Amino acid sequence: MPRLRAETKVRARAMQLLYAWELQGKPAVEGVADSFFGLGPVPHRSAAARLALRAVAECDRLDRDIEAAIEGWRLERVGIVERNILRLALTELLFEETPARVVIDESVRLAQWFAGVKAPSFVNGVLDTLARQHQRL
């Protein structure tokens, strides 16, 4: 496997943290982060937790935007992994300075690693729509 960039590792950890948060019934994300990362030092912990915290804080807005972009689907029908990849990506598109193409490419990569075979093209299509709606492309 090629050496991963630090930003890629941050996104992967943030997605895993959101996944755990949602599986646990959406409790306080700080507590989920503490149990997810444990007590020892974890590379990229603070950056991943910051990104996940922002996504949780904006979750209602993110979910509305995502649901509007996946015409004909309810967000609950989207797999939990894909849903959280989309939340993180939209968080970056709306609140970070990361170029949209980077966000989309990295999100597709996460979908390849963590989700089903159809997930990368689904994530790519939804994020392309969202990036255009928010004038990021």
C-alpha cells in the first residue's frame, strides 16, 4: 500500500469516529472520541476530532443538503459509511479551504476502502452535485 498523506489519515479517522458516533446513537461526540482513540497518543487525533466535531455540529444542515442532492432517496437509505463520508466531505466544502477536487478525490478513496463496490461512484456523483450547488466547482 502506498504511503498515505497525513490529510488522508485525518479524513479516515474522522469518518471512523463519525461511524462510531452514529452507531452509538449519536451521543456527545467528545465521549465517543475518547473511547475511540483511547488514552494514549494517536497520530492525527486532534485534527480528526475537530473535523468530526464540526460535522456533528452542522449535521442537520449537512443532512438536508445531502438529501436534496440525492434526489429520490431518503438519507436513511444511504449506507452509514457513505452517509458519514458525505457529511465529512460537505463539512470540508462548506467550512474549510480545501480545494473541492481534493475533497472529492479523498472521499472517493475512503468509499473505495470502507464501503461497497458502488459507493465510490455514488459518493463522487453526490459530491460533484453538492460542490456545484455551493459554487465550489
